[in-house]
Amino acid sequence: MENQIGSQGFSRRLFLSKVLPACSLACLGASSGLLGFSPAVKKALQDAKHKFDEEFPVKFTGRQLMSMVYGRNYIPLLKFLFEELGKERVITLLKKHADERGTKIGKKFAEQSGGGDFAFLKKMFSPDSPNFKNALTMSITEDTTHVHEIKVTECIFATTFLEAKAGDLGFAIICYADYKMATSFNPKVKMVRDKTLMQGHACCNHRYLLEA
């Protein structure tokens, strides 16, 4: 049923359900599978009896898909809200929503890991993880029983928002949810970070700390 997208060889459904980073899965309202739909809706989509439920025949690269999801409508809409409501107010609301999304995603990952297992988190945030293969370029800079630090040098989300000159929006929407995701995954886990590509730095330095 999967439809290959572009030369990177991943399906549209896989991109939406697994390739997007955790914070961005939350942003799209996805927790697993078919975006958290009810069983009845999932069955309807899987049966694909209606033309609306069929796979798109057009192939996209990840960059093109991101441009459609965020660049053409979502970012312009938020910039419009900046003008109408004020930038500070919109950013505050986006961060509040990001907290809620990050909390939901963290709890979902905790369930999948069997109770917030730090080893599960480390495996998830690694260069070998299929979750981020086509969305991030990362390396592990520290890996112990209580510390897991990754360095992200490329991010398809940062690229999309920065090209639209909307890094502040991207940080509030995408990056801010990472903090709540970590603590909701396990209250003993804390994420520390002082650099992000979205804010114009050369990398993101996600550092996950497990309390003894």
C-alpha cells in the first residue's frame, strides 16, 4: 500500500507517522499509526474505498512535502496572525500548545517503552533510528547510563522555516515541545539545550539527563 516518495525512498504515510521528529508528530496531531484516528476512521482509510482515501499518485521529496505542509499555508497564516494579534501573543500561545503536544507525545513514547525506559529514549534519538533518517542529520556526542547527548547538524524543519524567514515560529511550534516531551516520557529525564538550528546556530545540542 505504501507509495514511494522521491529518491529518498520513503512513503508518504511513513513520513507522516514515523519520520517526523517527535515534536513534529505532535504538531500534526499524530501519536502513532494513522494520526490517532478512531478505529472506524482507520478502517475507512485502510480500505481506501473512496477516492479521498487513495494514495496520491504524485511523488514528492521530503523537502517538497515540508514546503506543502508548512511553507505554502501554515507559515503565511501564522505571519498573518502576527500582524493581527501581535507577535508576542502568538508566540506565547504557540508555546503553550507545544507544551500540550509535547506532553502527549512523551506519554505515548513512555507507553511504548514500557514505562519511560531511558535506553528506549537513547535508541530513539540515535543516527540509526528510522524515525529521523530522512528528517535529521545527527551524531552522538555523549552516551552513558545517565546522559545521552546528540548533535543535530541538519534538520528539514529548520530548513523549511528558515527559508521562510520564520525561525521564531519554527522554534515555538517545533522545538519548544521537546522539553515537555522529555519530562512526560519520564519525570526523571530532563532535556538541556542552548543551541538550535532554528535559532540560527550551527547545530542543535540536545542533552538528555537521567536523574540517579
